[in-house]
Amino acid sequence: MKIVRFTTGFATEYGVLYEDAVIGIEGSPFEAVKETHRHYRISDVRLLPPCVPSKVVALGVNYRSHAKEMNDRPPDEPLLFIKPPSSVIGPEDKIIYPPSSKRVDYEGEIGVVIKSLARQVSREEAGQHILGYTCVNDVTARDLQAKDKQWTRAKGFDTFCPIGPCIETDLFPFSLKLETYLNGELKQQAHAGQLIFPVEELVSFISHVMTLLPGDVIATGTPEGIGPMQPGDTIEVKIEGIGTLRNYVVKPEDSSNKE
Ligand code: MG
């Protein structure tokens, strides 16, 4: 099942995505999903970020290939940082290139969406707290990341966390295949089996640090192939079975994201 959040221009609601239609659901997808009689053509709705996270917990280095390209040692434990909720945008939204940076990179990542409150859960219990998977772009001001000891600024600009287009609830994490395309050219390719710390371990590890809430997102880290984007570029993160998260890089004067 593909869960989406969308607007028709009036109300915002959750729904289930089909090939060319969206069907509204009762309440929230974090409880039992019950479809309503509200049917929409996909062309009549605008997809929003598929959830509203209280936090996006991201992984510093979680692929050996990326550690190598950064001349970094793979960490002994998951390396965590937070992207603020205000950085989240949806599919087809614009990534605003901040004037204070000279190098803004894409980082295609597999996103894990939390279903239910998770506090100090074991690896074995982790699965029951996962709603599904989505695409994330951990946009990063690389020059500011190198300059600052903490990553909050480099990772935290408004629009630096595209999420979507949907949450797929029926995939197994080890089967997820990730690709990133810059202006249609393949730049990153990986599968979840290459994660240093797999999904269940991440949920468990993070839940021993902070309580995870329904709708929270874990960005599981980026593989090798990171690189810069420029205003005018189109960036796409694709995961087989989920879809394509497409966003456009713009200068601040060309920004007009609605949410
Ligand atoms: Mg990242």
C-alpha cells in the first residue's frame, strides 16, 4: 500500500495512492487504514510530504563506499544528527540554494517512517514500529559542513529535506534499491543490504537515545556518488517499488513552495 498526504487546494488529508488515483482515508495512516468514498484523480491533487515528522533522524556514514569517498572510517556505532522539521518539503517542491553556501550536494537515502511510539525497543521489536519506507534527499551545504564542527547549519536549511512521494508499507527493508539522478544522469546506486547498520538496528539504537513518534523519519545514510547541484538542476531519488522523489534547485528569488 502506498500512503500519501495531499491537498486538493482546500483540505489536507492522507490517502492511498493508486496508478492514476488517490483515495482518501479515515483519520491517520498510523492506525488501521480505512478507505473512504473520496476518490481523486492524481492530476487533481498536489502531493505533500507523506508524513509530518517531529524530527528527521539522519545517519552520518552508513555505507562503506561513502566512508571511502569521504576519506572517513566507518563508525563503530551509528552516527546520528537531526534535520529540523522546518527543512522538510514534498515531491516536486523547490530546494532553495542558500546564498551563504557555495556547494550544495544531493544525498539520496532510504527513509524509514515510524508507525508507533518507540522507546528503548529491541532489534526484534523494531519492525512493529515501522509504517513503511520512502525516499529522502539529505541535502547538504558541503562547504558549511566542513567549516562547522556541528552539522546543524549545513543540514538544516529550509527545504533541505525532501521526502516522498509516498510511504510504501509492503516492502522488506533488505530488498530496497536506491538510485539518485541529477538532470536524468545516474549518480548513486545502492541497496539496503549494503547499510553498515541495518534498518532494525537503527530503530533500536535511536530509540535508546530518543523516543521516536509516529511520522518520524530516519534517513539511513547516503552511498557513494554524492555531488553538487546548481540552481536550475532537477534532482531525483528513486527507490524501486516506492517511486521517484523529484525536486528542483532554485535561487532564493525563484522560490515559491506553498507549505
Ligand atoms: Mg546523509
